[in-house]
Amino acid sequence: QVQLVESGGGVVQPGTSLRLSCTTSGFTFRDYAMQWVRQAPGKGLEWVAAISSDGTIKYYADSVKGRFTVSRDFSKDTLFLQMNSLISEDTALYFCAKAWKTRYASGTSDMDVWGKGTTVTVSS
Amino acid sequence: DIQMTQSPSSLSASVGDRVTITCRASQGIRNDLTWYQQKPGEAPKRLIYAASSLQSGVPSRFSGSGSGTDFTLTISSLQPEDFATYYCLQHDSYPRTFGQGTKVEIK
């Protein structure tokens, strides 16, 4: 059974940093791209970042580019999101999500399994 | 970036009603479109992938159609458990983009 469990959220002041983790199980981590998606309170879903299955290719939303870094640890089957220079607009519930297609499949992939999320609040 | 315009933003419907939600992409995305359902306090749940393929375990009253720029999610007979917010996602290119969401409420 595929499971994704986010952690690391909290209440922080503007300008500070936070690192989110997404611990995975139930699938071959190295075979799948992974994504981060966030949802501000009462708002819709916003895609944040993606990382390829081998960790060499990364994509970011313009709103976080230069401040957030996505990475993965294959020894721990864990995905990370390093968030620096946090601003109030980063306040949200952060989800990690697994790509549906493996690295062997052709074409692009959506996300089929999501974690329950971890909450980040940026406030002075 | 590809913009996804979803409509309506909300709707009120009764149990048994047929409900249709649309998403329009600002450029062609082939069939690289997914529909998710989200209930309060929960993670999104995949309903339809590749524009028209039903996710395993999802009731057959849900269906999707479309290709290119125009897509539709249809609930053929709304059930009490279907009251939720629905989002489309394009995965044709990065950045991935979601529609604004459609909140389906009880009439």
C-alpha cells in the first residue's frame, strides 16, 4: 500500500526557513517523480515543485523559484522541500504527491497518490 | 504557462441531479488532464485521468470527456457523498496548473 506522510510544518516568522519531509513507503521510490502542491487557507490547489525520478531535473512555480529547493534521499525514500525566505503568502497546507507513471513510461504524468499534508504558517 | 479556466466556481444541486463542470486550457494539452475531488480536511482524490479514464474504485456515475483545450467532468446522478470541491489539473507541461475549483453544494 502506497503511503506518503508529510512532516516538518510549523509556525515561523517571515524571512526564516523550514524544511518539509515526505516519508514514502509501498512503492519503489527511485522509479517515480514526485511533486509538492500547496493549498492556502480557503483557497485552491497550487502546484509548487517537482523532481524527476533520479533527482536530476527539478521544476518550480514562479512564486517559489529561488527560495524553495526540492530534493530527495534515496537511502531514506524521502522527499524534501527546503523553504527559505518565507513570506506570509507561503502559509498553506503542503501536500506531497507521487507521479502515476514510472520513469520507464512515455509521456507526462499526473499525481495519483497524495499525502495528508503538513501545515506551514508564516506570521510575525 | 498554461492557464486552466474552470467553471462554474460553485453550484448548488440536489441529490440525483446531473452535474457538469468544465475546464478550458489556454492552449492544447492533448488529453493530459486529471480531475480530482477534495473534501474538507482531506487530500485530493483522483477521479479521472487522461481526460476520460475512470480511476479504479471510483463510481461509474463520474465520467470525463474532452481533448485539446476543452474538458468536462460529469456526475450523472449526484449522491450525498459527492458534495465536495472538484479541480482539474493539466500535466502537459511545467508548471503544472490547476483550475480554480468548483464547489458542489447541497441545494
